[in-house]
Amino acid sequence: MMKPFPVAIGVMILVAIFFAIDLSLRPYVLKIILNRIAELPPHNVFVYLTGPVIVYLTLMFTVTSVYRLYSYFVDIKMIPQLRQYIASSIFKILLNHSHHYYQNNFSGSLANKVSDLISCIPDIIRICIDRFLSNGLALIIAFYTLWQVNIKLAFVLLVWISFFMLVSLLRLKRLVYFSREWSEGGSVITGKIVDTLSNILSVWLFARQDKEQESLELTLKEVKNAEIKLQWTYFWIWFSYGYSHVICQGLSFYILMQGFQQGELSVGDFGLVLTINFAISDFLWELTKDFSDFSKYLGRISQALQIIMVPYEIQDQSGANTLVVTKGTITFEEVEFHYKNAKPLFVNLSVHLEAGQKVGLVGYSGSGKTTFVNLILRLFEIKSGRILIDNNNIQKVTQESLRQAIGMIPQDPGLFHRTVMENVRYAKTEADDQAVIEAVKRAHAEDFITALPESYQSIVGEKGIKLSGGQRQRLAIARTILKNAPILILDEATSQLDSVTESYIQDSLWTLMQDKTTLVIAHRLSTLLRMDRILVFDQGKIVEDGTHKELLEKGGLYKTLWEAQVGGFLPETR
């Protein structure tokens, strides 16, 4: 991740080294100044102090210049690009996860994880180099400097720092654990809030505001307790730090006074030792805060990566070919499939769909119709067997080319929080406005679109919330018409339309179906009368196969379904 920024990382390391040296160097120059002040008569001050003062001021000027260099290479050149790189890389990973992955993770929680990585990774890099590396070197140099003054002073510093580090390390495991727990709780809260607000209509219709509030309060309480435990851990670290520092300073004063009394230490040594001690005290105090932030950031990063960086469930094989559909035949060969931790749904399922056939899929809910088309789309991976399109195993072609070859109109169309034009053009981004408008006309959607405040440039809202169900469905149909893929899947494509509009659109869909292999999932069996073939599913098996007339004459499950319809729809169960 840091490979694109070698210069910036190099500057960060050089600045860290410079800071470490400066922490002891300037106090040493100050020692020289104080010793000369103590020894010289007033009229010789400028003669003897000008040099050391110039050195001291030069160091201050250099420090300022180095930090400006740091700001340019790190704050301006690296950090914005690093955040962009992280966001782009993580988003690319998320886009390639499977359908099952998104069934098990809140979209709001995932967005929060991406936000954590964008903000925390640059911060943890700063802490590791600007604080841990720099301060570690500073401590080594400071220890050597104090050793040169008096070995006892160096020993006191070493004992104090060792005690502080020991306490911190003993608390590290708890810090990381509670930080991760607190971070995960924050993600869960975000996910719950997004889930509730995105289903606010259901909350109102069932009058469940109190229940949703109660559920959130329970999670908030758990997160609060995790944060309290985390803060208690920090409290004991800071407690031991603060009081041990007082003892360290007291011992340093004692050694300085004793050394001065015995003529072994000078006035300048007081300035050198106390300045270094106060500097170490300040950055160790900051280090405790940095350690606190580091543990939080590490918890958030590790928790986010643990969820985002899971192996892909479905991947393109090495050297996967691009699927080019010339006919549109679809073949299932002894396919076995079951959902995770569920009993087998398809066992040795075999069926062949001819090119250009219009095939209806019927059966009770849960019989396997939707799973059948999802497997063709490779939204889930089969356990064994093969699914072929034009004799091409779909597991050996790229997922992108497979889905480009299939147009699907789902029962619940997914629309983006974008304009009408952008939502329809999503099917074919290179299409011009006229092609989009033509697809809209064929979907009988032009009348309601032109009545919108900004016509084709109107924002449809999140998931198309500003539109009615029928309007959303017509946009989905227009999008599929524009895509014009050789294989077409309709999942109750007209279920949300009124009868008049449906009759118009059925004609458009029928025209669209020509020369395409088409699969139609329908609960309203009257929509399947013109199908070339109907597959009847029952508990993961195709129990009947034929035309509407043939299946009625058989007197099997299809006839039962047909006769059981009320208002033209199938019952949900037997």
C-alpha cells in the first residue's frame, strides 16, 4: 500500500530522525549558553554568547524548515493520494464480493468499515513513524546524553521509561481487545440505524418506533460498556505514568543538586537535564495518547480488514475466457447445489433450454425457481455438475462477460440515487440520449418521466423512493430494453403495473423476447400462455415440462396450480 510513496515515507523517516537528535541537541546548546553566562562577566556576554545563540537559532530555523518540508511531502503530496488509493482499492474489493457476502453484511456497516480504513491507515502510519520511531530514537539519544552528564541520571530515566513501557505492554492485549470490541459496536450501530431508516415505512406501518429504539438502546449500552472498559485501561496507564514521572523528576533534582554541591555538575547541566526530562515527559504523555489512538485505530483497521478482506466465494478462474453468446442455449448437467448450512436443494438437476426458447418457471415459493436463474447468473457457486451457455461452462468464463450477456428485470428493481437518465443508461453507458429515450418509450415510461419536475434529469431518490413501484418497474424494463442482451430473465417483471400499462408493456416485452432465450418467473400463470415451454418446480426438482396445454392435459401439479389461482396468482404454499 505504501509502495507508491517512497519519497514521502523517506521524508517522514528523516524528519523523525532529525526530531530525535534535536530533542537532545538544543538542550546541549542551551547548556553551553548557561555555563558561559554563569562564568562570564556582563561586558563579555555578546562576545562569548553570540556563537552558541546563533547555533541555537539556526537549529530552531532548521526545525521549522524541516517541518514545512514534511508538510509538503506528507500532508500535501502523500496523505490525500493515500486516502484516494485506499478508498479505490477497498471499493474494488467490495465490488467483487459475492451475492452471499452482501446477504450477510449490512451495507451501512461496510461503508463504515471503508471510512475507518480511509481515516485510520494514514493516522496509524503517522503514529508509527512520527511517534514510535522518532520517540524511540529520541529516548536512545537522550539516554546517551544523560549518561555523559551523570550515569545516575541515565539510570533514573531508564528505570522510569522501562516501568512505563512495562505497564503499557501489560495492558496492550486488553487495549486491542476492547478497542476492537468498541469499534465493532460502532459499526453495528451504524448498520442498525441505516437498516432501520432504509425501512422507515415498515417501522411506521407496524408502529414499531419503540421496538427499534429499544433494540438500538441495547446495542448502545453494549458499546458504552466496551468504551468504559477501554477508558479504564487507559486510566491505569496514565495513572502509573503521572505519579512515576513525579518520582523520576524528584530523583533527578536530588542527583543534580548533589552533583552541583560536589562540583561535578554545572548550572548548564541543570538546564540540559531538566529540559530533556521535560521534553521526554511531554512526548511520553503524548505517546500515551498516541498509544491510545494507535490501539483504537489498530482495532478499527483489523476489524474492517477482517470483514472486507475475506476470500472471494466466487472468482474467475485463471485464464477465464470472455463469453460470447451466439445462440443462447442453456444446459444444466447433473447440477448439485445447497445454500450454506442448508439441506440440498438441487440434486443431479439436468435440463436443456434451446436457443431462442421462451421458458416459464412456476412452482410454490421456495421450490427453486429464483435459485435456478441465480445459478445461471453465477450469483452462487454450484457444488458439482456444470451449467453451460452455448457449450461454455460458466465457471470458466469471466463473471463480467456472463452477466453482460444476460438482461434481467427483477421483481424489486434496484435504482441508484441518480437521475432517470443515468439509471436507464446504466445498462449501456455508451448509449446516447436518443437510445435511452427510445428504450423509455418502448417501456411506456415516457409519460411519467416528462411529468417529473426535471424530466430525465430528475433524481429518483435512494432505491428510487421518489417513484411508485410501477414507475420503478418501468425504468427497470427500459434499462433491460436498452441493454438488449441475448439472454433475458424476467422475475415478475410486470407485477407492480396496472392492467392497462401491463398490456402495453407485455407487447413490448414480447417483441424484446424475440430471438432471445428467455426465462420468465411468474406467479400469475396467465402471463405464461404464450411461452414455448413451462418448467414446473417442486422442492428443487423439475417435476413437469411442457406447454401450457400439454401440462393441463397431464393433470399434474401445474393443473393444480392453475385451478388454485385466486385473481390470477399462485398460492404461496400447498
